[in-house]
Amino acid sequence: MYTIPPLQEKINTEPWIRPLSERVFELARDIRDGYSTALQIYRRADTSTFRYLCYNPYQYTKASKRWKCHYFYSYEYETILNYIDKVQLIVLCRLNWTVHIQEIIDKARELNKPVLCQIDDMVYSLADLYAVTSTIHVFEDNDSFYDTWFSAFGRVQLAAQQADGYITTNNFLGQKISKTFHKPYAVVHNALNAEQLAVSQRYLDMKKKICSQKPFLIGYFSGSPSHVNDFRSIATEIHALLKAHEDINLLVVGFMDFPDYMQGFIKAGRIQFRPLVDFLKLQRLIAEVDVNIVPLIDNEFTNCKSELKFFEAGVVGTITCATPTYTYTRAIRSGINGFLCQQGDWYRTLENIYLGRVSKDIVCNAIADAYKNYTGKQILTEIENALDDFTR
């Protein structure tokens, strides 16, 4: 493991929290200056979906000579309604239907403004409800569960089915959405923002000056009840690896319900837990581990998922081992910039990394690919092309 000290200065971990007046001023300025503008709508600011779908495009299009993205929240519908006639299109970001969202859709229709729906997950169709909830380990056979989850899926579906097209994070999900609604889609990959890149570069610089010390540390950064089935798909191999090598430990950020046969490692302190942290502190934790693991149940739901665990690790020089789902097989060139592991491959692959039997070029390639494919001009071009496609 690498011991990397936290940054001393205070860093804003919610840079997207800005008053409505400031956001309206920027939107009006860009309209006045002749830019094409996309008005993005999400429920509220958060560090996950909102950050990827709204804040990052807003930040990337600051460098665009054609398009500017501006984010607002669904409860700011009165302001949104006042600007629909002035923008080029509306983007509903994985949004639950409300009567006010319907007002926005209806007004956009009246003004002949395209309405897009941005979706990053398989949550847009009631037909997929059981597949999703059983995979993420939340399914219950009772009315409370059905009412809650049917409402959640149904409201997203009602908003999504009224869109003219879709923006999504990969072609697998895009094709599913297009097949459901019989409308076109464009892909904009999830990406790293300026704040992540700034802290990650500093952590990487520190990491390059030190050597990994024992214990060898495996990092699992998806600790939550919804990933219990994912981790259990490789639990026996992780158990065998920890049993065979006393100087290998496992770090879990978040929560994980481990099977009984792994409880001894928890008591011995070889399975360690860290609470969930903000997205910038997370980059330090990822930088400290020797390898990042991304096990997934391989089904339609997980194939729709983004490859963000790969590039968030790559940018701090950490190798990723992942299940070969649709996105990870396109992000990871196994043995070159990371590793793809089927069930039965995890023990051997992780042991080879532990024993130093893999090329040191893998880390360099992971860093290079994270920057090449998930930052800068590549992402800005994807955003611009997607918005162009729906306004021609």
C-alpha cells in the first residue's frame, strides 16, 4: 500500500452549489453572446448522478465555441419556463415525472424545442424493474416495495417516453433505450472534472516518489448493500487469496455484508472499512491501494453501467481488475492498461500483481488512457456532437 497524506488546504467539495441568480446570469449572458444553449434539469445537486450528468457538462462546455450547458433543478420550474423560448433544447437528466416537468415538456413542444432525456442506468422501464432490483439486492415481495419501486421507475419512464431522443453513457444502454422508445440516442461518456484532475495529479505526484509497502492492499470502492451480489461473485477467490498470503489486506470503502467464512479476516483487521467520503477524498484512497477491483454480476443491468471505476483509478496510477462487462471490455485492454477477470480468474490475476509478475507499463497506460478518453477535447467533442445531432 501507499501512504499518501491528505491535502492540507481546504478544498470545495461541492463546487456546483451556486445561487439561482448566478446561474440565471450565466445563462442569460451566453444567450446574449450568441451561443447555443442546453438547459439541463435534475432533481437536486448531489455528488453522483448530478455531478456526472449536469455539473461536468456545464464545466466542459465552458471551453466550447458553440454550446453552453446550464443546470437547474426541477423545483426551479418557474425560472425554467421563462427561458425555454430562448434556449436550443431541454435535457431532462434521469428525471422523475411531476406535473411541473410536464409543463416544461408541453411548453417546449409548443415552441418546437427538442426535449432530450439523459439516462445513465437501466431505470427507465417498468419491464426491467425485477432485473434491476434483484441484481442490487433490494427486491422484496410486499406492497411497500412494489409501490416505492414502481413509482420510481414509472415516473422516470413517463418523462423519458416523451423525449425526442436520449443521451446516455454507452452504446449498450443506448441501444436498449432506443429499442424501448424507438427514438435516436447519442453517447457522452462519464468523465473526470477539473476538481478531480487537480487533486488526482497531486496524489499521483506524491505516489511516484514513494514505493508500495506491505501489506499489499486491494481496494473495493463500491461498498453498499446494492453491491452485495457483485462482491459475492468473487468472495471465495478473495478469501483464498487472503488465506494464502498473510500480507494481503482488503480495504472496503462503504459497507459490505461479508459471508461467514470471511468474518475471521474482519476480526483480524485484514478486511478494513472506511466510511464513504466525498469524491475528492476518494481519489486519495484509490491512490493508496495497490489494485482496484470491480467485480460485477454480468447481466443486462451491469452491462449498462459506466466504466468510471476504471478511469477514476487510472488517473491516480492504480491498476483496475474488472468483470468484462460491455463498458469495461471497451475501456480495459487486459494485460495492457488493466485486467479483465471472469469468475475463476481473480485469484491468479491478483496474485500475479501482488508478486510483481505484471508489467509496470500497465500503470502508465492506465494513466494515459484515463486522460485520453475521459477528459479534455474528447469529452467536449462528444457533448457538442450529441447536442448538434438533436438540433440539426
